[in-house]
Amino acid sequence: MSYVTIDQVTKSYDNQVVLENISLTLKKGEFATLLGQSGCGKSTLLRSIAGLEGVNVGSILIDGKDITNLSPRQREVGMVFQSYALFPNMNVFDNIAYGLKMKKVKNIKSRVNKMIELVDLIGKEESYPHQLSGGQQQRVALARALVMEPKVLLLDEPLSALDAKIRKSLQKELKRIQKELDITTIFVTHDQEEAMTMSDRIFVMNKGKVVQSGAPSEIYTTPANTFVAKFIGNYNVYSMEVFHKLVRSSELKGDEVAIRPEVLQLVSPGEDCPDLQENWGIKGVIKDVTMTGNVLRYEVEADDSYFHVDYLHHRGLMFEQGSRVQIIVPKKECIVL
Amino acid sequence: MRKIKKQKIYLLALLLPFIIFVIGFEIGPLVAMIKNSFYADDGITVTINQYITIFKSKFYLSGIKNSLIISLVSAVISVTVAVIAAYSFTKFSSKIQNRLLMIANMTSNFEGIPLSFSYIILLGNNGLFTLLFAQLGWDLFADFNLYSWTGLILVYVYFQIPLAVMLIYPSYQGIKKQWKEASSLLGGSKASFWFRIGIPVLLPSIVGTFTILFANAMGAYATAYALVGSNYNLMSLQIASLVASDVTLKPQLGSALGVLLASTMILAMWFNERMMRRIRRDLR
Ligand SMILES: Nc1ncnc2c1ncn2[C@@H]1O[C@H](COP(=O)(O)OP(=O)(O)OP(=O)(O)O)[C@@H](O)[C@H]1O
Ligand SMILES: [Mg+2]
């Protein structure tokens, strides 16, 4: 039984189609991520769910209720903006209490205090937004949305303005809170790593369409098309014609081949290629080595094509720039697109 | 180290014309005025009698009262109108916004004698509209007298509104669209947004503008003089007649009045600032 349903939603801004026939469903309590490049329509989709933008075609349902034509205040969704959008003239307590005051509910004080505890801001009740760090401001924004007990929580790149370390810790915390409250969440990001670590399900978007959806591991290991392969996993992608030449075999059939950089291995050209039944060997030259933290990435040129090969850093540098190598390509890791 | 010092000297040298200007045209006259106000009419004896004269005289006290009333009323009306007008400006395209600002800019400079004469020509006893309306038999304006309090306030408001619009308009740019969106998602209506967030955020600018308008009206002289001559009892007209009339020159008394005028402005500024801090507690 789906809790959130987006049914064939289309939206355009003066002749430019921004969302094209988008359909997706979420289960209750699911943490879903909209992942895609800048300008692909993630924010527009989120704002359409919130009611801040109207849609041209299609419908949006939450908990079985059609909310397509309701105003934002009637939708029972909470939203956290990238820029936090805290009210500058109110302190932390009043920011969080705002929605409850609008609803004229009772025991505002205890509900707000519970939220302040949940987002770990005890002692900051009287502070004003300009006296808080970016991470603290984001927690206030989160608490302000959560205190309303919304049916769906929408997060538009809530962590992208923060530095890497705080970002990592807030990712964890966000996930903890989401699990604790079991709240259905739609999270927007253009960072694939962030999407992988946080989500139950990822919807990859490109040019206003959802091009693939699934669990993070599913999307990572079996990309549905070239766009996803390149965007999610930094896959090496080759046209079939080129690939046939490289491996001197036309065993694979299809348009393109995608290979993850971490399944490739490098050996010295003198060494024999292990098990020719299961691998291909390609001769090449190391063009460049880069180190991104714990990963060593070799860029290998072979017949005018380039291969990225990733190794964990603990082995140290095995090949210098300019050395000749053999790339071992496991056949079963080649994904035909 | 030495280099920095040298640079500082250059910068100070550049500031010199400004410093000379401030001392020569602002601080100098102010000090002279305060000093003058503590002398008797002979200009030799030091005394506080000038102030006592003012506070004992019905004539001067009513002048102060009149000036305060007209300044407060015209400032309140102008600020209220300007807050709404500036908001509606923001709803136009940026091209039209620029045009509107240009008009506001021009009209805010239209004050003093030319403005008064324009009003006299249009709405005076033999003014264009007055006669036209009489001909048409509309008695809508039959009771209207330009040379009265209402007339004076009308003229003041006329030159205050454009100034207020120009001063308040920029602060609307500081109101973020996402505050409105967040408010509406949290169940707030448009009214509650403006009441709880919009107006409080604009408040420093509204208060600042109010203070400027108040001071502007307190000090306005030429407009009032051209319209009502010395028939009306306003502080600025009283000071003018004490320091520049051909009958009774009493510059010391004029100075004392001047000091009181300046004091009301400072008092207004202080009061406004305090009221604002009570509402905007986030501002230190
Ligand atoms: N109000 C608007 N008027 C016209 N075009 C718009 C408007 N808002 C968004 N667009 C266009 O819609 C497209 C999608 O925008 P959107 O903000 O949804 O992208 P996004 O995926 O959130 O990108 P980012 O990662 O940069 O935030 C863009 O091409 C943008 O130019
Ligand atoms: Mg966006």
C-alpha cells in the first residue's frame, strides 16, 4: 500500500518542460531521495508536492487523499529549505513554535521542548538565528517542520551549505531522527554519495524525468542506462564497437558496456592474465594517478580509450605514471546497456 | 608597520574636506546655537532666562505643540501610505519599479516655495480646482481651506510620501520569498506572515523613516512660510522671525527655541529606537 503517490505529473514554465510525466510511489516511513544534476527538476518536484508550485497535468496523493489542488497550509507536509529560511526576528523557541501557534494547539511548550531535545539544541532556546552556526540553524529548521508532525517531510538539499564534517554528522543524525519518528521523507541532493548512505530508495532524475529507481545497491550495481552508470558510479562506459576492439572479442552484444572502476585490476605486462575464461586482458599505459582520501585512482590509456581503475590506498602506489600495465577485466562485471 | 601608518595618513587626508565640512557647517553652528541660547538679549550676561521665557509664554508653547502635532500627523500618514505603496511597487516588473522610483525621487525634491505656490494655484481660494468645482456645483471642497491645518498637513504629506517610499522600498528586498513559503507550509495565513514576520523585519526601516520624516516636518520652513506666512504658529516660523525678521531681532531666544527643536528630534529618535528594540529583540 503506497503512502505517497505521484501520478503522471507534468509541469512546464513558459514552454520549457521541467517535469515530464513523473510517476512514483513511496511506502510509509520510507526515506526516498531524488538524485540528479543541477536543473533536472528536483526542487520543482519537491515544491509541487509541497504546493508551492502548481502542476499542469497529473495528481499527487498522500495517505489516500488527493492533495493536488490544496494550498500548502492544508497539505500536512513539512519542508526544510537549503537556505534554512528561519524567521530572523524570532528566537529558536518561537521559530519552532510558529506552526503550533498558527494551529492554536495546546501544550505548545512541551511539544517544542521535546523537539529541541530531539535535535539536540537544549540551551539554545533563546538564541536568534544569526547567533547560530549553519548546522544549528539547519536543526532548528528541521525541528520547526517536524513539530507539526507532518505526514511527509520534504528536504531540499538541506546539508549542501555545510562543510564536509558537519555534513557527515548531520546526515547520521537526520537518519536517526527519521527512523525514530518513522516519518516518510523525500530528500533532494545532487551528491550521489549522500544519496547512497541515507536512502532506502533512490529516484535518479535527468532532464525532468525519473530515469531509474531502486535501492541504493541496486542502482549502483545495475544501472539502467548510460546516464545512471556515469552519474552514480563513475562507471567506465564504452561503445560496443570500441569495446570489441579493446578486448579483441565480440562475445558481448548490445550498444554499450559499463564497468565499475573498482572491479578492474592492474598487473605488470609480463605477468600472465589470470584465467582467460573469466577475464579479458587489455594492454595500456598509466597516464595519471590521483588520490582521493582512501582511494587511489589510476587513469590508464589503451588504444585511445581511457580506463579508470580504483584501488584502496592501503597497498601503496603500485605503478608509476608512464608504466606499462595490463588491465584485467572480469567478464561477469561488464554491464551491457 | 610604517607603511600602514603612511596609508592611514593618506586616508585621513582624503577625509579632510568632509571633516572640515562637518565642523564648519554642522558642529560649529550647533555649538554656537547652544552657547547663544544661554545668553541674555544683550549678548553678554549668561543666563537661562531665554528658556524660562519660552516655557512661560503661551505663544511659544503653542508653537511647539503645533509643530509637534503637524509633524507627528504628517509623518504617521506618510509612513503608513508609503509602507503600502512601496509594497505595491515590488509587485511590478523591475523596469516599471525603476520608473516609479524615479517619479518618487523627483516629487520628493519638490517642496518649499514652488510646492506651496502650486498648491495655491490649484487649491487656493481662487485656485483652479476650487473655481472649477464651484462652477460644477460640487460642494465637496466647499469647506476645504488650503490655508488651514488640513491644508498644511496635505502639503506636508505631499512632499513626505515620496521620500518615505524611497526610504522604505529597499527594505522590501530584504524579505525573503522562502519565509513566506515556510510560513504558509506551517499553516500561517498571509496576514499572520505580515503581522509576525514581514512587518517586524521592516520595522527598523519604518522607524528610521518615521524619525527622518518627523525631523523633516519639524524643520520645514519655506513650505509653511509660503503657504500660511506668519499667520500660523509653528516653531520653525517663530525661530525664523526671531533671527531674521526686520522688527524684533532676538537671536538668543531664537537659539533657545532652536535647541528645543533639536532636542525634540533627538528625543523622537531615542524613543523610536527604544520601541523598536522591544519588538525586535534579536537586534542588539
Ligand atoms: N520560477 C521559474 N520560472 C522559470 N523556470 C524555472 C523556474 N523555476 C525553475 N525553473 C527551471 O526549471 C528547471 C528545473 O529547476 P529546479 O530548480 O527544479 O532544478 P534542481 O534540480 O532543483 O536544480 P539544483 O540542483 O540546481 O537545485 C531549471 O531549468 C530551471 O531553470
Ligand atoms: Mg534545487
